[in-house]
Amino acid sequence: MTLKDLLKDIPDLRTGSDIDVEISGLAYSSKMVQPGFLFAAIRGEKRDGYEFIGEAISLGARAILSERPEPPNMKVAWVEVRDSREALALAAANFYGHPSLGMKVIGITGTKGKTTLTYLLESILRQAGFKPAVIGTINYRWPGEVIPAQRTTPEAPDLQRMMSKMKSLGMTHCLIEVSSHALDLKRVWGIHFDVAVFTNLSAEHLDYHASMEDYFETKKKLFFLNAKKRTAVVNLDDAWGKRLISELPLTTVSYGLEPAAIVRGQNFRFTENGIKAEVDYPGGTMKICSRLLGKHNFYNILAAVAIGLALDVPAARIKEGIAELKGVPGRLEKIDNNLDLWVFVDYAHTDIALRSLLDAVRELKPRRILLVFGAGGDRDKGKRARMGEVAAALADWTFLTSDNPRSEDPLAILAEIEQGFARSSCRAYSIIPDRREAIEAALAAAKKGDAVLIAGKGHENTQIFKDRTIPFDDADVARSTLKALESRT
């Protein structure tokens, strides 16, 4: 593709005369540059891509995209743009032929529920005879390929490249978890969404966003990206969702338990075997049965129903798809055992998510709830004490441990969580910094009828420290510990 074609419809750019050069690929890291590539010199959190232009040229870059004016004596094509991230995203869409135009694309944003919702929709679409692909927190997947996710929403060139491959393989739908970081950094610019979904909003990433208002405004960007999008699906029961509905100019399908919801849940029952409920919608009522647990998952189911209907999936196929899904890795994932214990692994890593998790398990009426959790390092510190307060209020005993400490001192993180227990004058906790030891201690302390919740890391299979990253999977540790305990009985 020529540089001229690559730059089509990118606003506010300045180029020299050499825009007919052929471009064979795109790179946002100088390490990825190959001969004939365009290198986008993007300013990152720690380094500025402008510093690596020399390296990119030495590796064969044929063009440079930058927000800075062309320096003197530049021997390759130079493209000056107002916003390098936006320009890179739009260039990537051009380079890969706008693959989103060849599929139905569903973008899902919100603090909680995105991953579970993609699994529900994937199951529904399969039951309806479609071929869905997923880009999300756990992995990027389509038939014949599963790629572990490095981030929830990939950088724009990676996203467009994967979507191009999905389209070439005949995928009919692409389900994308769209993080607030991806929206703020314009990774999804150039994607044409058919349906945009808002699940909820609660305090998270406030180390990145200046305020909840800023967090909301960033999420809202998904709903104003392009003209192809025809429908929004929004949680009416969420206060931020209500506000979003009032500000949207496009057709909106609301869901929730409130009478005004277009897709409304009623007559619901939560048990240890799952969820049974009725869902009212403009075409009638459907009875749903799901193996997922808890009220928070009922909201995910309502969202899935609303999206399915917006995509003209027959109600019967929606019901079948919901019933077919057995579970989601690391999302209230049940760990089977012969000790008459309820053991769950969950990704809950905020105070709101932890509360939802504890409430969901309390509905199963266990004898006690034993909770294992920590908090990630180099992330929003404000939530740590709040998580401690939730645990103090809703768990019978808590084992405070390390999550992913990253560059921080694990004991310092635990001390901040402990402040939440102090506020509640609660001493029902132990501090065991080693996560494996904490899980083993919780399971060893559990008695028949107890529930053990291992929260924070969910599907993750590593633990990140300042000086090393080690293999670590909560579910695997729980299974091996339970097996050892079972052998003693």
C-alpha cells in the first residue's frame, strides 16, 4: 500500500512530496520495525517514541509518523499529525482494509462484566449458527487459534490485524472488550461498531483517570465513534448508565430490573446450581436457565439477551446459548472437591466487585465464608482500604495475601488493606504474604459447609513481583491443595 493510501481520511496532517512510497507494515515500537514499515513515534507513559526514530530508520523504516515537525536532512518520508495515536489507528484500519466493515462488531465497555458477557454472547451466537470471535481480557480467540491476552484491548495495528484474519476465516461477529485505557488512547478508532454496550461504572483505574467524571466521559467515547453503529445497549439500573442513556443520540436498548427497562428481569431465583428467571422484552417473555451464579451474573445475562435481540438472534437461540455456557475462567469459577466445600476463584479486584462476590456467595447460605485476597501493586491505592472494609463486613475470616505486588513492597500493600479492618474494628483476619501459603491455610481451615473465596487474580497464570514473574494459577493451587487434603480424609 502506498503511503498516500495509508493516510486516507486522517485529519490534520502534513506531508512532504514522497507520499507514493510503498509501505509494507506498521510499527509502534522500534523493535517491531522491518524494511518498508511506517514507524509511529508515539509518546508512551515512560518513553517518547521520538527517541527511537534513528533506530527505526536503521532497521529499514520507510516513513515516520510523528506529532513533531520534520527535522532537517530526513532521508525517509515524514508525516506530521495532530494526534499520533488517532492517526496510527486510522492508518491501521486503512492498511488492513477496514475488516470491521465485513463483520458485525460489538464493543463492550464498563467496569465489571465485560469478560462474562463476551462468553455469554459467544455461546448465543454459536447456537444461532454464527461464527463469533472474541478480543478480551482472558484471551483473543477464534476457531483454531487462542492467543493469551497481554492487555484487554490491543494496540490498534494488532487489533486491525487480528480482525483482518478473523474476516478472512469467515468470522461473522467480533466481540471486543473495550477498556477505558483503549478509549483514552484511541486504540479502537477506525473500527466500525454495530452495537456498543455499557455494563456499569464503579471506582477503578482512578490512578489513571482524574475522577469518576473523567472515567465516565472516557467510557462514553465508545458510543460516538462512527456512523455504522446502530444500537446502544445500556444498564438502566446503573446510575451512570441512566445518565448515559439521557445523553445518547442513537437507538438505545436498556436492560435491568427496573420497570422502565426494555429488557427486564423478573421472578429470578439464585441457587447453588445457577440462575432461573424470566426476561420480559418487547416481543414477549423468555424463561432462562443458567449455570452462572449470583445477581451480578443475572445482569450479564440481561445484557446478553438485549444484545442478542439487537442482533436479531431468535429468542430460542438466546435461551439455548445462555443455558449452554458452563462457566467463565476465573469468574466465580467453582473448584470441585469431595470435602463438601464451596471453593471459588474470582477476578474481583475492587471493593465493588468484592462486595458483589461476597453477596453472591452469601446467597448460597454457607456455614462460613473464608476469603483470600490482596491488591495489585502500582495500581489505584485508594481502593485498598475500601476492600478491607468490605472483607471485614462480609467475610467471616480473611486471609490477606499478595496479589501482583509489581514494584511495591507486598507488606506495605497489605498494611493499606489492613486499614480497612481497623476502621471496622475487625480482627477476623490473618496476614500471610505468600499467596500459595494463604490459599493452603484457608482451605486447611475450612470445614464442611464452608465457602472459600480466592479473589483478585481470577484467570491469571502468573504472579508479578518487582524482580521476577513466576507461574501462578489460583485454580491450580486450589485443586492441588484440595487433592492433598482429600487424600488425608
